[in-house]
Amino acid sequence: MRIISWNINSLRLRLPLLKELIQLADPDIICLQETKVPDLLFPRDDIIALGYPYIAYKGMKSYNGVCIISKHPIKQSNLTRNWCNQADCRHLAVEFEFAGQTTILHNFYVPAGGDEPDPNINPKFLHKLNFLNEVTEWFKANLAHNSILVGDLNIAPLEHDVWSHKQLLKVVSHTPIETINLTQWLETGFIDAMRKITPPDAKLYTWWSYRNKDWEKSNRGRRLDHLWITPTLTPYLQTVKVFKEVRNWEKPSDHVPILLELNENPSI
């Protein structure tokens, strides 16, 4: 089972890149964030033509939006939530069968939080912290036995998840309050699959700013995108992969796709 997560930064704009990614990685399931398309305009026929007839989506005009597309049957779960009393299309949950059991797949797009890391003067940062607190409390009580959580969580929690730990400690996405809150969410019952494969002392990024023209040379990245699994799925964990090369494609997203591969037959 190959699951990709990608903040595509406009699904309709980057449909050609999605096609290229499918040819490159051949995933079973793709979770997209920041689709930026209202449900009435979702390009369902184009997605089906790419070989993904099973589709779930929540979208809005110009902002946010999440979708999950699959080669295999999926069922939208009643665990999908609107957080902080806002219908802003940041979460989608589906069910599918893996290794003979029902597995819940959560796709998240966490608020970015604006530029100023002070909730007293920045309502966007306050919203982000409230969002993190709410999802953490909810998962404490509602985490399913076999669960996967992926998405753009907009936080790089570890020292080597950013190009400079010291310089980014006061920058939104790597402030201590954010990293602590994200860790508390992770500890509701998940394992960080990316760091299970790649040691925490190795640099690992999934996002490079549009502001840096020569992004590859400077390599000022952050790991904002995540792949989490419950311990019940750890025996099936095969690999994870960051498709860094996608950042060089024509008109790319500032995020790159990340892959979680689970093997139903771990001995193989």
C-alpha cells in the first residue's frame, strides 16, 4: 500500500504535475492539501481518468481544501470534523481495508499561523494554537486502533527538521509552543513514520520557500509535511520517501510529495 501526501497548492492548476507524480510513484492512495477548489468545481472526471475512481473531497474557493483519491475502495468516515467551529475544509477522514482490517486515514491541513508568533496580537497564530489543542484532545478520546495521519501540519518540530534551529526558533512553524503542541498531538497514540526511517539527527525537509530563487543551492527547507501511523501498523512499515525532485518541476508547489509505503506481507 503506497500512500502519498502532498500540499499541491491548487489542484486544478497542477493537474499536469499530479499526472507526472502518478507516473513516477504509482501510489495507491493520494492525499492532497490546499486544493483550492469548491466541491461543485472539483475535477472528478480528470481524477478518474488518471486511474483513481474512488474520491473524497472537501473544498472551498481560493483557500484550503483537502481530498483523498484512491485506486481501491475507500469510504468517507464520520470521523471527519470541522475544527474550531470553522467550516474551512482542513480535515478529511476515510476508511479502507488493509491487512484484513479496517484502517482510518486522516488527511490534515493545519493553519499556517501567519507571521507573528504571538497569539495576543496575531489571530491567525491563536487559531493555529487552538486548532492544535482541539485536535489533540479529540484524538486522545477518538483514535482508532489502526490509523494513519498525513498532511501539511505546518510545523517542523525537530531541530533537524529546519535548516537552522537557532535562527528559526522565533519563526512561525518552529517556535517552541508549536513544536510542543505538535508533539502532544503525536503522542496521543501515533509514531512519526518519517523519523522511524530517517534518524532524528539527519536533515529532512519537505518545503522550500518560493522567495528563494535558488532554493536547491541554499537548501533552506523545513519539514512541514508528516506521515504518522499507530503502533499497530509499524510491523508493516516498509519505507518513506521525499520526492524532492518535484520542487524542480514546472510551476511547482512549494511543498513536495511524501510517500508512506506499507507492506501487507512484512516478511517479503
